[in-house]
Amino acid sequence: MRVAVLALMMFAGAASAEPYHLIPGAVPLDSGPDGNTVVLDAPQGLIVFDTGRHPEHSQAIIDYAKSRHRPIAAIVNSHWHLDHTTGNWDIRQAYPHVAVYASGALKGALETFLKDSRAQTDQMLADPKTPAMVRDQLLRGRAVIDHPERIAPNHVISHSGPMMIAGRQIDVHVAKLAATEADVWLYDAKSKTIIAGDLVVGLVPFMDTACAEGWSHALDRIAELPFTTLIPGHGDPMTRADFLQWRTAYDNFVDCGHSTRPTKECVEGWSRDAAKFIDAAHKDYAKGAAGYYLQTRLRSSPDEQQRYCRPLSVSTWHKAAA
Ligand SMILES: [Zn+2]
């Protein structure tokens, strides 16, 4: 009897023994990826870092919380890309009091990048050749663009520093003008763990809204901390040595992109330098994406290259200039 009561108490209230719980995001070859989700324990419940794109991913987060008999008290989004934020809506419906923390970068994205994505979405939905599975994904993405309050933060993170989230103090960092206008990453000093979001992505840096130089600076800030484990936005956890190798691969790729060397050489360079982080099934995917980002970011017109090296929101921009 005493054992049973003790077991029950431990079950209901105990924090997890592991410093974090990873729910890996899938990177399918034929549809959009899900970002990794990292769950942390806090006095008021669970803190969920990134919520994925597909309903299966957000369901896995909710199932984990249920298995732990703890509510989801807070969401922290690394950035607004929909493979990290779409699940906010599912979690909000399951836990209506959840606090959502993110940078304010969604606002500018809605006026620019996401506005364009929405137009492309409508074009694809109008095309009868678009498969049903892709159609579902497009509708899900369009719904959160049309109702941004479903995924938007109710606590805006504007600067780096310690923050209390769900009753737990967390070392929060904001990288400005990096993978997006403002990327959030966390450092847990106790377990020496960095939760990096898409500032680190094993396969290839997803540079759709990147400022290449700002991103490189963000990697330098990460390197300054004495971490031993880093969880990237997609892919397996990394050691410190892994991260340093990945950072070198990133910097080499950007340098090559800004040089006059042939595109093929830059793509091959990335595949070689980042080989450790690219599994056999994703070799062509990583090459294709590296070629795409060379063309659209690193080797586009000077104006286009700088597009994401300044705030996106015109209203913020005018305010800053005034
Ligand atoms: Zn991502």
C-alpha cells in the first residue's frame, strides 16, 4: 500500500529525470518538414519549444504531455516558419491557457513572405494536379496565415536575458537578422544544453528568409557558451565538436556562395563538409536545397541578398527611421 501511494505521488508530481525530451520532426522527401520539438519541465507544467507543422506531430506533443500527467503551460517558438509554429493552434485548443512566447518577427513576415506564400498556396489549390495530401497541408498552412492569432505569441521576446517561463528561469537568447528577423534560442546552464531552433539544421541551413552574415554572427554567439549538447531545429542532437564542424561547413558554404567558384563546387563542398549530418536518404535533398539557396539567397542580386538583413515590417521600419 505504502509503495503504491509513493508510486502514485511520483507519477503525478515528479519532474522528468532527463534534462529534456525530444520529439523529432520528420523531414519527408515529398512534403514539408516538421521542426524538432523539445519539451522541458517547469513548476507550472511543460514548456514546449516549437510545435511542428503536421497534425501528427502536434498530436505526439499532446500525447507526451498526457503520458506525463502534466499540462502544457508554455510554448516557445524559435521562429515563425510554419514547420515550427502551425502546431501552436492544436496545443492552444487542447490547453486554452497556454502562454506563447516568440519574437515579434511574425508581423513583418505576414506583410511579406507569408503573403507571397498564401498567393502561391491559392495557385496550387486551384491546380487539379495537386495531390490530396499536399492539399491538406496547404489548407492547414493557409488557415494559420489567415488567422495569425492562432499561432501568434501573447508574450513577445524582444531581447536576450534570463526569463521566467512557467515558473522556471530560462536563459533566453534572441539572434537578430539571422535565419529570420529574430530567432529565439535557449541555453540550459544546468545540463549545458542549447536548444538552437533553425540556427542549426544538420541537412542544410534553410535559408529561405536568411541574412547570411547575421546567421554567422549568431553561430559565433552560440559557440561562446560552454555547452556540451546542442539540439538543432531539424536532425539529431549534436555534441560541441559536431556543432563546430557544422559551423565551419556553414561559413564555407556562405564564402563559396559569395565567391566566383562554380555552383557545383559550392554544393559539393557543403555535401562534403556536412556529410556527418546528412543521412543516405537525404543526400540528394541536401544537394538540391543547397543549390536552391545558392541561387535564391547567396547568388541573387545584391538587393535580394540584403532583403532579410533589415526588418521586414514597413511600419516598424518607418518607426525605426523616424
Ligand atoms: Zn525548420
